[in-house]
Amino acid sequence: MPLPADAIESYVLDFCKRLLKDPVAVYNYQKQIPSQKLDFERLAYRESELIKLIDSFPIRKANLREQHELGAIDLKTLKKKLGERDQEEKDLRQELRNILVQKAENTLSRDYLDSFDMFARKYGSRMDSLMSDREAIYTLFHHLIEEIVIYSRPRIPTDVIAGQKKSDQSVPHRIHIKFKLPKDIMQQIAKASSGYKSLSGAG
């Protein structure tokens, strides 16, 4: 179903205002949202499982070699099983790397705190006045945000929506605001300070 752009813009602007006012408080609040908390706990649990599995491979390979020495398996079977273990370990290590990346994306780094703080010092006091300037809003978004993703889910009977309902209809479920990297935010601030794409009325 279509989403009202004004409502999304208002939500994102409000979130950015709160974020720039106190990044740590906003981040800690986001972490306590049930869905976010469950995701982080799930990642942490899976990370622990993967580390245990990966740590077990030297013993598992040693057991295979011992079976070969005792004559329980032939050389061909040993090589096949060792290859399978190697591939399995490779896959698990890749999954572990992916989980570490996901966890890192949910951690507010010192670099982000510094960049948000600098951004707030430059634009924070003018934020309310900028709200009435659409060009300034557009520039603000592009200084700070990489992309905004709206996730959807299938409509359920209890959802209240306007217009005609369809059997395969989806409804908005979650919004993900992806910020630019700290160094990119700093570069945008530097360009704005030198007059490049400066925010309207920001001076």
C-alpha cells in the first residue's frame, strides 16, 4: 500500500532531531525496543554457538585421522570427510563474520558519536527553523542519511487500512534509517562550511 511521504519525512526529521540532541539516549532507547532486543539476543546466541562449533573442528579432524590409523576408514574416505569438515568450517566462519558485521551495525561507535555531536553543534540550534524550508530539509537528509528503507509484511485481518482491501496486500512494518559513515558525515559538514551545498539559512 502507498505511504504518505509527508508522514515519513516528519518521522525521520523527528528522529534526527532527537538523535542529534542526545545520540546515546536515542541509541539506548532503540536497543530496548522488543524487536531490536530480540534480534541482538538472537545474534549473540548464534555467535556463541558458532564459536563452539568452530573450536571443535581440530578435535573432529583428529578423530577422523585416528579412525584412519585404526583402519576404521580408508584413505579415500578420510580425505573426503576432511574436505567436508573444511568446507563446513569455512561456511561457519563466513556466517560468524556476517553476524559480527550485523552486531557492529547495532553498536554506536565513538566515531559516530563524534560526527553526530559535530553535526548537532552546526545545525542543532537551527533545526526547528529549518523544518519550514524544504530545500534545507532535503540537504539535511543528504548530509546525514545514506538511505531509508521501509519494510512491509502481509496484511492481517486486524489491520485497519483505508480503501479497498486486497488478498495479497502488504502493510508498512518497520523503517530502517541508514546513516552515512562518520567520515562521510564529516566531509559533508566540511563542504557545507566552505559553502558547498550549505543549508538554507545556516550561514
